[in-house]
Amino acid sequence: MANLKAALIGCGGMGRAHANAGQALGVEVVAFCDVIEAAAERAREEFGGRYATTDADRIMRDDSIDLLYIATHHDAHHPLAIAGAQAGKHMMLEKPMCIMRHQAVEVAEAVEKAGVKAVVDHWFRIQPTTQKIRELIPHPRLSHGQLAMENYNTGRVGAKWLWDKDDGGGLLVSTAVHTVDLLCYLMDSAGDRVYAESHLFEPEHKGTSGYPDVLVGTIVWQSGGLSTIISTDQGFNPAVSKWFHEVWDGERSAVLSSHTARVDFGGADIDTIDLNELSAEEMAKVRGAYPIHANLLEAIRTDGDTICNVHDGVKSVSICNALDEAARTGKPQDVAR
């Protein structure tokens, strides 16, 4: 397979991280697009691309481009991913795949119809710690997942656009969707029904008309398993880290912490895996270089599937939407299938 040529759409921090990963794996990033022209030009200079533009259609019309890295504000994922699929381009889609389920379904249909490869950047799935949990606890009965981070009002994290219903979609779908997706993966199931309560503690700081800054929910899976979930920006605790997950199957248990870099097992033949203790060389052997990017390139090369495809993206967005609705209405919600 000849070296792929890629375009980056969305030249902020995450976008530049994707461009860096692509280049490290031999992808030639040739075009840079952003609604802020200066941002696109800075990225072009940083990575040595052919051109910078504010016109995403120019990217779609460029037949030399094989692959898109889409890392824009969340509301733009839907139209860009559909346009990319229709243009026959493979895609790395930053999470969430879309804000709303119906949008995610449309993206999945477009990708399937075009026959292109796409991966949603739910990279927790490909961590060696996660893979070991799947190996040792393949049929969990119960699980817990949480996002607990610094308050967005501190000015150290986040941005107000994340709370806008038409731009970021709120904390759950914009960020805690990582936790929802990981629960989908560990439980190896789609959602069936959800219950939730939520609260908006700081409406004056979030610039939002109702998206909660705290949500506590329960997910009933089609497999019959149960999960609890917490999504909050009301404080970070380093003892468990921003992301914290637990899994039980009746005999064995696993606790995933340290930003998914550490897993502690109970009732298994292995006690702990801690990626923080590995050297860079050891980590490269265990984890590989830029694993989710490499996974997409392998899918393109072999005509295989990605570890988090667009149908997986639909599942996590569907659960997030159902949890939001359950919290707003105070009533259980079926997860759309």
C-alpha cells in the first residue's frame, strides 16, 4: 500500500495530535482546514503540508487525499463525515461521533454505503489493560464507569462551547461518552434501557440551557448485565484518576484506573498491570505506536474492520442521548436500536 495522503480538518490541539500520529506512521498530511484561517496556516507550517484552507469542500474535492482526520467542534462531525464518505475518503473521527443519535445513524449509513474505513477515537478500547480485562472477564455481569474531572469554571480545563446544545452537546456526550463506549466494549453489548438523575450546579458558568454538570445513571444491557455511570466536572481525585471503571463477573473483578493505564484484578491469575511502570521501549512492545491510528491503517490495508467502527459510535451516542432524556424527564428510557 502506497503512503496515504491525509487532510486534517480542525487544527486545534486534538487535530494536531492526530496529524502527528499520522506522520509518525508514514501518512503524509498534505492539507489543513479550519474555520480560523490562521490556525490552518499554523498547522500547515508545523507539519509541512501543501496548503491551508477554510473551505472543507476543497478537501473533499481533492482526489489526492485518501484519509481525513476530523477533529472539529462536535456539531461539525456529522456533515463532514457524510461528505467525507461520499467523497470516498477513509476517516479518523474524533469523539463523539455525533451529538445526536439520528446524526450518527446517518454517518454510519454513509460510511457503509461508500465502503470506506472509519474509526471513532475511543482509544480506551485498544489499551493493553482493557484488552486484558476482555480476556480474563469476557462475560461481565456488573460494571461501573465514571468521568470525574476538574470544574470547567476553574479556567484550567474545557471551554464553554462544550456546553452548548448545538455545538458541544454537554459534558456527557462530549467527554463522558468515552466511559459509555468503554462500558459498551467491556460488557460486549448494546444498551437496552437507562435510568438517570442529573443536576446543573453552575448554570451561570456553563452558558447552557439545561445540560447537567452532574449525571448519575444506570444502564441495563441487552445481554442482561447492569452498569452504573457517573459524569461530573465537580472535582478530580488523583487516587482514582479522571477515568475510573470496575467490572465483575461473579468470580473475578477488575478495577481500571490511572487514566486506564493501570488495572488491578481480583480472583484472577494476575494481580496488576501498570503501564506507568514500563519504559518507553517496553511500552512500544506492549502497546505499539499510536495504536488506534495504526488500527485504522491496518483496516485500510487489509480491508478489515476497526476496533471502534461507526456502528459502535452509534451505540455510545444512543446511550448518551437516552441518559440525557431520562435525567430530563425523570423517567426510564429505552435505548433506540
